Amino acid sequence: MAAPALLLPLVAAGLALGAALLWLRGRRAAGARGRVCVAVLGDLGRSPRMQYHALALARHGHHVTLLGFLSTKPHSDILCNEKIHIVSISELKVLQVGPKIFQYITKVIAQAIQLFYTMLKIDRPSYILLQNPPGLPSIAVTWMVCLVRRSKLIIDWHNYGYTIMSLIHGRNHPIVQIAEWYEKFFGRLSDYNFCVTNAMKEDLQKNCNIKAITLYDKPASFFKETSLELQHKLYMKLAKDYAPFKRGIDSICQDVEKSAFTELDVRNGSVTQDRERPALLISSTSWTEDEDFSILLKALENYEEYVNDGIKLPSLICVITGKGPLKKHYNSLIDKMHFKHIQICTPWLEAEDYPVLLGSADLGVCLHKSSSGLDLPMKVVDMFGCCLPVCAVHFQCLHELVKHDENGLIFKDSNELAKQLKMLFLEFPTPESKLHTFRRNLQESKQLRWDESWEQTVLPVLRNNL
């Protein structure tokens, strides 16, 4: 297992040689004052916080190079912004030759070379704002590029990469220990740092000697409650591909267009909610090891039993959105479940449709368990932006976001979640329900939006150092 440890110096030496050969180019490059590169060694379309950084920078007059994978289409606001230039890098596949450690090392080397070369080709930025994780090899490569091009490195810490690796390999695996050393060593070489919670800020200072500024995730302006007209339009769109959104045989009527939740009077254009509509439960996920969806599936089985026992509860349509490696596994489990009062579908939504669906839902469920215990689920931030109450699984610093019995509920296992679903939907959809109380609390709260938070936190750093 010494090979990975020896590899890092070799890669660094190779990059250093390339940097030396290109030093003259770096010194003579005409730097665009105020130009910023926002980079993530991941899918841009599934990196909303980095998209928000790019939009905020562009709004304040900066030219932005947004660098990352283009597996999923970014938000239309990104694509239409003349100050944002997207630079795509290829998502390299693991070479299926030799032992897994060899495959992993080969992929890291190839990614390092590709990222280094791409960052040297773009117009010289004053700053490179890098998302971590993933940080291997992006932190070391970006630091080297900043050295060559006389740029400043800002790391936006969303979590720790080595803790995510530990979910698969175990905390004491040599690869995980090397990754931890790497992340802490190269992280200290950054010029400025932002992070997502106060708990992470304290941990970075204590265990990594890194001084960071807390920039909480906040909802973008397009996360808001959805009008009935937009709800109906989205339901009808989704009904073309997903049966739970269809009304059924009685939806066929000359003057009325019906979805599972709404009715449109074609004669006057008015939209109303169906009195006997099901409740809409939504969760979003990247289908990774830090979210155990068996908790939700078991809770839904208990909910079905409550209904079968005669408790007056609405039927449920459960929508789980997202892409990721474990989606196929959970879909196979869902296919084996046979509910009478619950329907489940797992669509991938366009960036513009996702906030509309959140703003239409009755309850959100979050199963994110931070691998480090120090980050917060952005999906809950977005749900709160839409005034959508949330049931969230407990972990260390969740209290920084979810206030139990105020804007949602916190649970520890499937039984507790099932009881919460029963309690919240008992009087659905009347104004007397607990669910309605949580929504009213969110509506009355003075929620800070991303743009305001960014201007208070990030903008002063840029203004003081440009």
C-alpha cells in the first residue's frame, strides 16, 4: 500500500516540471483584473452552490470561467449569462485493467494532467474558487496552477473528501489515511477558505490549522411557493412519463383537464386543487452511501399499515429525485414493494422544474447523514426556500438548520419517521394540521436568500483583495 504514498510526490514533481516550463508564459500572461475561475471536479449541473457563486460573481461585474463536467445541463440562468463562460472537462472512466488500486491511481493521474492543462489554457484569473470535495487531485493541481499564473486560491469546503471515502473503505484504510493527510496538507496552502457550517469552521481551525469563513447555503430566488397554475402545468408535463401524476380514467373530460392533484377549467383557465387529492411527499438525493433510503421505504410500509388499520390518512405520492450510483439498487427494492395507498416514482428533473415541484409539495424528507457530521443538506435549504416543512434524519450539526417542532421534525429511525408522517398528515389538508403550522412558520420567518448572504460574506473578501 506504499504505492499511493509514493505516487503523490511523483505526480507533484511532474506537475512542477510542467509548471517550470510554463513559468515564463505565466509571468507574461495578461491578467484580467477581477476575472474568476469557479471550478469543480464534478458535474456542474449537480453543483448548485458553485453555479450560485458564478451567478453572483457575474452579477457584480466579474467575468467568470465555470469549469467542470457537463454531464447534466446547468441552470438556464448560467447558460444565458454573457459574463459566464463554461469550460467543460471530460469525466474520465476508471481503466478496467489490473487491481483496483492501480485503476484508481491511473484515474487520478489522468485527471491531474487534464485539469492542469485545462486551467493553463483559460484566461488568467485573479482567483480560482474551487469546490472541495472532490479534492483529489484538484486541490494540489489548482494550487500549482495558481503558483504558475499568480492567482489566488479560494477553497469552498462543502465536506471532507476522506470522510466520504471512509464510507466505502473504512476509516483506517491506508487510502483514506493518505487522502486525509493530502486534504489537510494542500488545504493549508490556499489563500482563503469558505465552509458551510460553523461546526466545520471550528474543525478546520482546530484539526487543519485552516482559517475559514462560514457561508451558509441559502436558497436562490427561484426557490419559492408555486402557484396553482404552475403546479398544474408541471403535473401535466410529468404525467406524460410518470403514472402517479395522472388522474386516471375520470381525467377525460372535454371542459376540464385533470392531474392527480389539480383541475384546470379549460373554459376560464382557473385551476383548483382536487378535494380528495393525495399528499405529495418529496425527497432528493445523489443516491450515495451517506443516504439510507431503506429508512424511508420502511416508514412508508408502516404508513400503509396505519391506513389499513383504519386511521384516516391521505394516499401518498412519494417523489424521489436525483441521479447517482445507488439509484438502480433502490429502484429494484421499490419495484418489489406493493402498496395500495402509496405510489413512488424516481424521476430526474430539469433544473428549472425542480424548484417548481418543491414549491408544490406538502412535505419534504431528508435522509442525508453527513460523512463528517459537519456539513448541512442543501436540499433542506431549498425546501425551506419554498416554505416546505421537512422531516430530516438526525446528525451532529443539523440543529444549525432544522429547528425541531418549529420548521420541521428530526427523526432517528424508520419507526420515528413513520409516526411523524402519521401525525403530520392526520388532519391533511386542513389549516389546523401541524403541517400547516410549520409552513406558516416558514412563511413568516425572514429567510436570507443566497444573493444577500453572498454579498455580506464573499463580496467583502473579493473587494478587499482585488
